[in-house]
Amino acid sequence: MGKHSTYQLAIMQNLSLSLICSKIPSFLSIILLFMMEAGPGVAIVELPPNMTVPAIFAFGDSIVDTGNNNYLKTLAKCNFPPYGKDFMGGIPTGRFSNGRILTDFLAEEFSIKQYVPAYLDPNLRSQDLLTGVCFASGSSGYDPFTCKTENVISIFQQLDYFKEYLQKVKQLVGEEKAQFIVANGVFIIVAGNNDILNTCVDNPFRKKLLNDNFFTDRLVNFALSFIQELHRLGARRISVFSVLPIGCLPVARTIEGGILKKCAVVDDLATQLFNSKLSAEIDALPSKLPNSTVAYIDWYTPVIDVIQNPKKYGF
């Protein structure tokens, strides 16, 4: 599988979960199937000759936050050891991981750069802007309420930063080049994890919302509004990730998993309900968003398979 077959996927909500998937098909292949010829198990992605990916952009939560929370007044931070112990120089950068994260690997696969910097980093250079940045914020989500409780950047505030970014790039390279960068760049959206975690585990008063479709419908509507606004701003290659198995997070298993600390059933049902609705809505988007590719990336299924069948993967 090569050096790109291991990914640290962390969700920050009072504690971090790292899922090390070292023997499953490359997540890069799964992410990029919609835009290139690659199959499961392919560790190195080769773009077709007529395809260009000049930049990569990240929105969402801690899975793709590369350090924006460092510059916020929030407890949801990880700019201290042991985070970053396997990063370049062993420096904690604000990534919720021991090393590089998903978007860093993707940027390298596209031959763009080795890592994707945080937009709020005061040391950000002009060249960093032209090749893509991260707008994500650990503990964020689609629901604005999720972000208020943690004092982090909501996904729609991230969109405001992206609009600001566009103006900066237009000043650097002009309108036409800026449009090219955005239209041909890859947009990664990873959100919804903290919305469900907060509702299911941290806030029993909101948990009753999961008895009907109100909560998941609300989240899906937030997600669709965000995607449509990204498209209006010029994004044409968009990958939207499913929510991970929230009921299997250590915090959920500790609080609701009983003496054996099994995966929490209610939390997992909420996750599956949201994922199924989001997938169906994204499948219907091509008719609404012309000249674009919006892909739903299901990483719930491979991760839950690792959790339920660890020996199958050598754990």
C-alpha cells in the first residue's frame, strides 16, 4: 500500500479519536474515483494528461483543520505535545493528529505541496493562497449551535473567510486566474461529526430530536446550502464526506456503551440516518449545479468495518 495507506483521523470533542487504517484500500482512491481513473488499493494517484488541480481547499471540522483553532479563544486546540510528534520536526501545528492529515496527503498526491496551511496563520504567504488553504475549525459543524458551544468557526463563517480569500487572490493574479484556481481546485468538506456527537452524547435535552427527522433534515439542509453557495462562488470539484461512526467514539462508548463499552446504538442510528439523507440529496445535485462534480464520500462503511472486524485488517 505504500506510505500513503495510513491516515490519522481525529475528531476533537473533549477527547480525540485516531483511527489508523493501515490495510484498507487507500482513502485517496476512494476520494478521487469521481474525477480520475484510480481503483481501490492504488496508493499513488496519477491525473489524466488533460486534468489540472492547482489548489486544494478544506472546510469543516478537526479532521481537516490544520491549525485555524490556534488563533481562536477556544478549548478545542491541539497545538501542544503529543500532537504533531510525527509531523515535520515533531512540531504540534494545530492538526488533531500525530502527523499530517488527509488534505496534506492529497496535496502531495496532486503534486501541489506537502501540506495545506491554515488560512488564519499570520505567516501565510501569497504562494500559499494560490495553491489552496484550510478554512476548517476543530469542533465545528453544519449546525451553528454546535460552533457556539465551543467558540469555533462555523462552516458558514468559513465560507465568509473563503470570500475574503477570493478577493485576495484576485488582487494577486487577476479575476481570470482566480476563477481558474477555484474552478479547477478540489474542495474537501468534512462536517456533521460534532453536530451528532453534541446532540447524542453531550446534550441529552436535544437527544429527543433524533426520534423524528427534524434534526437530520436540518443538518442536511445546512450542508446543501453550503455546497450550493460554494458552487455559486466558483467551486466545481467538491467532495463531501459522510459522518464517521460517532457511536463508536470512545466518549460515546464510555457514556452509553455499557460495561463492555460497545458502540452506542442511538448515536450510530442517527449517523446512518444523516448519511443516507445526505447521500440521496447529493445524488440529486447534478441537475441543480451545472458544470460541476459533487461527490459523496462514504468513509463510514470502511471505518465501521475496521471497528467490527479488526482481525480482518491485522489488528
